[in-house]
Amino acid sequence: MAKGLQGFSWTMLLLFCAIQELGAWAMHTSVDGPGLGQPGNPVLLASGRVKRGWVWNQFFVVEEYTGTEPLYVGKIHSDSDEGDGSIKYTISGEGAGTIFLIDEITGDIHATERLDREQKTFYTLRAQARDRQTDQLLEPESEFIIKVQDINDSEPRFLEGPYIGSVAELSPIGTSVMQVMASDADDPTYGSSARVVYSVLEGEQHFTVDSKTGVIRTAVADLDRETQDQYEVVIRATDMAGQLGGLSGSTTVTIVVTDVNDNPPRFPQKMYQFSIVETAPVGTAIGRVKAEDSDVGENTDMTYQVKDEEGVEMFKVTTDSNTQEAVITVQKPLDYESKKVHTVVVEALNKFVDPRFVDLGTFRDQTIVRVSVLDVDEPPEFRPPSNLMEVQEDAHIGSVVGVVTALDPDTANHPVRYAIDRSTDAERIFDIDANTGAIVTGKVLDRETAGWHNITVLAMEADNHSQVSRASLRIRILDVNDNPPELATPYEAAVCEDAKPGQLIQTISVVDRDEPQSGHHFYFTLAPEATNNHHFSLLDIKDNTAAVHTQRMGFNRQEQDVYLLPILVVDSGPPALSSTGTLTIHVCGCDSNGAIQSCNSTAYVVSATLSPGALIALLVCVLILVVLVLLILTLKRHHKSHLTSEDDEDMRDNVIKYNDEGGGEQDTEAYDMSALRSLYDFSEIKGGDGGGGLGEGGPSGNPASELHALPQWVQSPDLDFSVFRDYICKKVEQADKDLSVPPYDSFQTYAFEGSDSPVPSLSSINTWSSGSEQDFSYLGGWGPRFRQLAALYSGRRGEEDSEES
């Protein structure tokens, strides 16, 4: 069939070429063709006649020619050509000489290569007609176009594939899924080679495609993701508008069916069974159940709840957001002895319900959960749970405070033993009967010391002490009147010497450590020993206070300056207790306004001789004297320290500290050498080898003359320096014992050099040059360090002069 189609195509191609040749021939045989200007535009000459020019039309060549001979394209011809071969035709431009060849004599153009319109649609060339003898242009150069004629040689292609689309399940028929598009490289303006139509090769049972637009739509309304969640549809695109002989291409489109919430949750089982011990604390997870949902994503999100009243009270259901499971937990304490099995109804329902699918049924499901409570050996329980007891503070040791009761909740009902946690009653104030639970006093109680006691009572099984229960017990100590009232403070009062009868001196109050339920009521009176008192009176104000008044006119503190008034205070009991307190009253001197000035005789005398201003002046004088004394002592101490520093002055000025380089022997300005020089007389220098002089190996061989040239202060080895050494050792000892100064580890003196070295001197100073005429006097201007050197050389210079003379 393919060979038949190919033969048909070539037949149509040859027919087209024949028609083209006939058109070209008709133009070429025209006697009065177009002129030389542009094709089809005649050119008028000066004589008025029309000049003959090129004769051709636009040329066409069929693409993909597979023949063995060159393909004839067309013919160019000039009207001036008389057929005698005198005109030579040439072409230039795109493909000239390679793709397109021209017969120079006839003007026939042939294509020598296979052309592809999809690569290049036309070629632009220029034609020339020249005289073969003179090679001159007979006609103006003219441009023409060879267009490549399209054939249906390119199939449609899906350039954007692979395609992936999606559609929701249960979508109605005709729901658009996606659009595919194929492109054809053939010429869309010529024929039907580029006209593409679409069709479904595979998957037409579920999907259709629009033949013109390529839009894929659903063909059925019952797409179910749970049955099949993906389809592969093959779409074909055919050119030539789908006619016979057209080329085609295909692509595979993957269509994913997305989920909708069309499936309700369902429990795999209608009943679940769990067990848990009765001692499990509140919040303990009992188990998990899960309702299955065929949907995916958020359509499987669900919530769980307890539907029955009993289950709501005893258990709680929460949803695990990660696994979508129902977690059942204990909400109230369980008791095996009360109820051994609990039945809970759990319901699951979707969070997000699509209203379009409500008619499919209810989107919830229920299941039954049976919870079995397991019996365990539990500790005893206190009954009733009252935690308050009371006892009188005067209760005797061994008195019963109260009784606690605990029972074993287990069916075995083991006997219970009691004890007190001694960490809460370290002083053992209370005891408990191990069998009966009776709490008794173990020590004397005192409410005023501790009004409340908090203890912990332990109850345990008699044969299993590991099963222990604890109960906090608060014991209140009830008050009894066992403390007498006392004056609130040791009262002291003052009365003026000129006081009048009935004058208020002091108001007193009392305190009582007891706390009677009806409140305090105190009674005041003078003690029996004060019955003969005629100086003061006591008035009970009836509000638990009393007032003391004067009973006579005036007092004399010279006769008696202090009065002691005993006061008897009695509480309301029962039993009534009393105590006696003493009020101390001082007789004081007062001014005319009744303000107290002084309450003792010494102060009275002073106040009579000195006024307040005089006292202030006296204090200021004393302060000034103290300041002056301190100033004198400070100055004296400073002067003493200055004298001490002068007395202790020694030769430590010449001590060289580490990291400080000395100036040498000749640096007499850096240190004061007069102190050391004054210790010994160096004015006389004995003959012999001088320390620091020229060595025995000197060239002069005259030690006396060399020693004479040295400075007069150079030491002689015959001198005795023991006094000098003793002095320095004494100063060193004093410095070592003085803790107020830093250590002086090294001493270096410059008063003498010591004995000379047995090694001869290498200095150039000893060099004698009889022929030298140098003048060394300029060395004296170099400073103190070079003065001795200048003196030495100057001395030698003088000796040489004298010897020569």
C-alpha cells in the first residue's frame, strides 16, 4: 500500500511539472515579451520602440526529488536571442553553480541536488545575458526566485509530550481533562499537508478527543479511583485532514483519576476487646482502633467520639492525626470490685464531607469496644477520708486524739496495720495503735509552742507491707487558760514635780498567750502591797487597759525621784490567772509648759548653770582641740620620717640594678664618687706595678714611667683597703636587714681597679712610634671618657720630644 501511495505522489508531481512547463513555454514563445527593466515592465527607447528583454516567470522546484537526472526547473530567454548561440546565459546568487546549473546557450536551469522545503523555502538568484564574443551585458542583470514546492513528507509531532493530566472521579460525561497539540513541518499555505486531525487509538472506552482542537474529555461518568486510579490514552494526529495518504504521529497521555470523598469510614470489626489493670492512672491508653477509608488524602481524615453515656464518663477517645486512629484512654479511676467489664461505643466520621455525595449514604460508622478490668492487690483505703482531729493542750500522755480506719479494697480483705511516718513527727509527739489505728499523745502538748501538727499515717496490709497507703492528718491543739496575763512592756512613766492631783501619767495594757474562744477580758487593780499608796491611783477603763493618775499635789525629787507602783492583772479564766507587774515612775523637772527637762539630780545641777548655747560652744571647743592634736601628731611623724631617711643615707646610690648598664670608671658625672674617695687618701702613689697600667710585656720596658702617666687616683696594690671593705660590708648588712627597700643583689664600685692582669695588654696605647707626628690633643674635646686617653698620648708625646733633644 505504501508503494502505491508513493507512485500516486510521483504521478501528481509529474502532472504538476507538466503544467508548469506549459506555462513557461507559453511565456517563452511570446513575441512581445517584457523589456529589460523589471520582469513584465517594458522599457521605452528613445526612438519610441519597445526594447526586447528577459522572458521568464517565478520558478518552482519540487522538494525531495529522488530521480537520477537533474530536475528541470525552468528556462530564461532573452528576446534578442536569435538562436545562433551568440548569447551566453549565466546565473549567480544562492546555490548558483552548486545546486542550480544553467545551460549557457539555451538558458535551461536544472537542480542537481535534493532540496528540502523545511530547511529552505526559496532561493534568490540573478540572471545575466552577455555577448559571447565581447562578454558585454546585452540585458541588465535581473533577479528571480526559485521556490521549493512542498510535498507531504513530514508527519505531525507532539512536541510537548509526554502528557500527564488529571480528572476527578465520578466526573460527568464530557468533562475536559486536558488538551494536546501536534505540529506539522509542512507548508500550511499549500495544500492539506499541514492540516492535522486528532483521534483516539487506545482508551476510547473512557475518553474522547476533539478532532480539531485536541481537547480530551471523559466518555463515561463512572470513573472510580478506588477501581482504577490511572489511565493511559494513545492519541493520534494525522495530516492531509485525515485523508488517505496522510502521515500521522501519536503520543501517550497519562490521565490520573483524583480522589473525592465518596467512601464513608468503615470499621473492619464490629467489636474490639481490651484489658487494663484497675490501678492504671487516669490518662493511661487502653488501646487503638481504626476505621478504614478507601479514599486518600484529607478525605480520609476523621474524628472519633464515644456515643454511650457510660463510656463518656469512664473513658476518653482522641484521634491520632498521623495515623487516623482512635486512642482510648482512662478518664476516671477503675475499680475491679465495682465493675469488671465496661462496654464503650465508638463512632468514626469523616471530617470533610462532600455534599455532592451525601445521597451515597451516611459517612460514619460505629463499633463496640469491651474493656475488661483486671484485679490487682491494692493498698488499703482510708475511710472516711477526714483529715482533721482536735485535742486539748492539757491532755495527759496517752490520751486518745482520734481513730483512723483503713480497709483492704480487695476481695481477700486482708487485715490492716497502722504506723506514723516519723519524718513528719520526728519528736514523737503522737503514737498510733498498729491494730486499731487509735492516735494517742506521746508527749505533753503546748498550744503556745505549736498550735497545729501535721502528721502522715501509714496503712499497710498485715502480710504485705509493700502495699502502703498514706493519709495526711492535721491535729489542732485546743487552748486552755494556762498562761497568766502580763504587762505588754516594762512600763516607765514620768511625773513633773509640780503635777496636780488627777493628772494622767500612763495608760497600760497587757498581753496573754492564751486564746480563749470568747476573747480576752482583763481586770486591773493595785497590788495588796500598794494599798497604803497615797501618791497614785489606778483606774480600770474596762477595755483591757487601765490608767494611772496622780493623787496628790506636787512631788520633790530631792526627797524621792523614783516610785514603784505594783499592778495586779487578772484574766477571765477559767480558771482565772493573775500576775503582778511594776510601773516605774520618775519624778522630773519640767518647764512652765509641762515639758520634761531633766529626771536626775546631776542633770538638774548642770542645767542650772549652763544654757544650751553654752553646751554647744563647749562641744565645738573640744572638737577644735582634738583636730589640733591630730594635726601636730601628723606633722611630727612626717618630720621624724624625713630625719630617719637622711640618717640612713648610704652608698646605695651607686648600686646598679639589673637591666641598667653602668657608665664605666671614667663616668664620674653619673655618680657622686666623693663619698668613697673621702674614705681613703689616694694622693700618694707608691712605685711598682700599678693596677690598670701597662703590662709587663709592654715594649717600653719602663714600668715607672708608665705608672707615672696614669691618673693620680689609680690604686696601688700595696694599699690596704680593709677599712673600705669593712664599710661596704656594714652597709650591705644594713641593707639586707631593712625590709622597706627592694633587694640590692649586686654592688659595683669605681674607686679602684685592683691588681693588673698577668696577660700583657693588647691596647694600641702602649705602642711607641718614634716617627709619629700625630697630635692627640683633640681627644680632650670628646668628653670626659677620652680625657684620660688624651692625657696618656700627650704625655708620651712630651717624653719623645725630651729624649730626642
